[in-house]
Amino acid sequence: MRAFLKVEKMSVGYGSTTILDKLDLGIEKGEFVALLGSSGCGKTTLLRTIAGFAKPFSGSIRVADRDVTQMPPDKRGMSLVFQSYALWPHMTVAQNIGYGLKLQKRSRGDIDARVAEMLNLLGLSGLGNRKPGQLSGGQRQRVALGRALAIDPEILLLDEPLSNLDARIRLTVRHEIRSLQKRLGITAIHVTHDREEAMVMADRIVIMNAGRIEQQGSPEEVYNKPASPFVAAFMGAENLLSMQAQVQGEQVELQEGAFNPSTVTTRAGRRLATGPVELRFRAEAARLTGNGDGTALEPGALELRGQVASVSYPGGHWRHAVRLGTDEILVDANTPFDQGEAVKVRIPAQSLFIFNTLEGPADEHKH
């Protein structure tokens, strides 16, 4: 299928600094795509360039086979919801929502009808005569969304629209935005640094790092099959261990170390070569047992032996810092183990993310 929005070999920078370098991205009609990354990764620059507020010095942006690269923002068939909402404080809710229609010189009757439709759609009926200062944060966010949708854009651009809301309201509003996007069938691009927000809202997540796309795929794919150490860490696999690996065909042997017996697991489609590797896994993916536990190890699982350094209760489970010599890993369990207790940590094969270290012999295999 041909992409509805296509960014090709696009480079963007400010002065002598290049922020995006020869970036390619395709988005289907009706798709909800999240651009996910930490501050400075280039996600907002990409959104602003698609919107027309920043100009690329090379490459192109096409919408439905129409080249919009040099077009002004208001000619691109897009609407942008700003992080700060950017509502006019002196205008009423209805005037804010109808502002884009007024700029399009639509008739008063058309504007009133469309504004009423937006107020109803967004649960703002009866609030049309209020000023933004008289609204809650969630309501102001809906007004900004209504103003963006009122002009019936082909593409809705969302620049961290939930970051100014408190945590409780944020959960409700992200569900509302996703439901609305599905109901309208609109193409949406959402910039966020919040992993969970991207996971629950998007059809596809595009993870950005240092101005390039590190990985893209469904939420399940980027969570369960991270393509690089950066993606694994960003998606919550923050435990890090270094080991030596012997690769033979489809088998990967993680060699015996001071805190682990040798274990053999499968390549499972990973591009790995013999040499030093880094292992990443999530705290909730590992199983913590007493040192005397004699339960057989699952095939391909890694077993570590360490000592509990500290225990905390973040809610729902007990979090243990387990010391392995100079390294420390975090492991969750339903019941607490004693500080100083000798324990085993078992990580199932499917929860273990293995990558050749960059200085190893498999440099050519890095993602």
C-alpha cells in the first residue's frame, strides 16, 4: 500500500547543526503514529517540519502524492495541537474553536454549525460562551483539539498535548483522543516522551534517537523485540549485564561467569556473532527465588546468583536490588526477600534481549 504521508530523505537543521539527517517515514491513511523519544531526539522538529513551521534543506514531504514541502502550513491540509494549547484568552470557547473557519472566510451559519458539532463531539456542550481561563486543564485541551478538528484536516498533528495535564486527567484524555481518532478515521501523528502513552494510543510507534529512527513497529513489536540496546532500555529493559557469547548456527551459549552458570538459548532471529554481548531485561520479567530453590530451569533461561542489597515497595509488588559483585540489577517479586539474603534470579529466554557490544567483532551487525 502506498503511504498517504511520505517523508523522503529529509534533512533539517538550524544554522550549522543538523537535527534530522536523510530521514524516511511513511504513514498510512487513518493510522495513528506516535513519535517517541527523549528530549532533543528530533521528534518535535520532525512534527514541525511536516506541519510547515520548519523548512528542510533537502528531501521532500508528500501528502496523497501531492508535494507539500514548500507549502505554507495552512495549505497542507493539517492541523497542529500545541503543547501549550495556544488558546486565545480573550476569546470564548466557541470563538477559539471557530477561529480557523473564520480565517477560511466561511459563512457565520457554517461556523456556528461546525462549532456546535465540535462542542457536542468533545463533551463541551454548554461551555461555548466561557473563556479559556474558566476551564479545567482537560477542558482547555479539548478546546484546542476542537479548534484543530473544526477545519476538517486530513492529518492531525499532536505535540505532547497531554504533558500539561495532571496524571489522573491524562489517562482519561488520552483514551478520549484515541477513541475520537478511531471514530473519525483521521490520520494522526503524536509526539511524546511517555512510553506508556505511546503504547496505549498508537497503531505504530516510531522510536527516535539523535535525529534518526532507531526502530518502528507495533507497540507489541517494539516492546517485545527491541532492535537495539537503546530501544530495549527506552522500553523499560534497564537491567544491563555484560557477558561473553559463543554463537553456533541457531544456538547462542552465554558463557559461565562469576555469578551465572553457562546457558544455551536460541538466536530467535537476532543478528549475533561470537564475542562480548550486553544483556538487557525488565525488572518484572525476572523471577526471584531463594538460593535453595531446586526447581528446574526453563530451557534457554538465564540464571544469576546474587545477594539482596535493598527492598522497596512501589505498589503492587516488591522491588529488590540484587547485587552481583559490582553490578546491581532490579527484580520484582510478589513477596519480599530479606536484605542480605542469597537469591537466584531467573530470566526466561523470551524476556532476555541480547546484543553484541559495539566494540566487539560484530560491529557490522549493529542495528
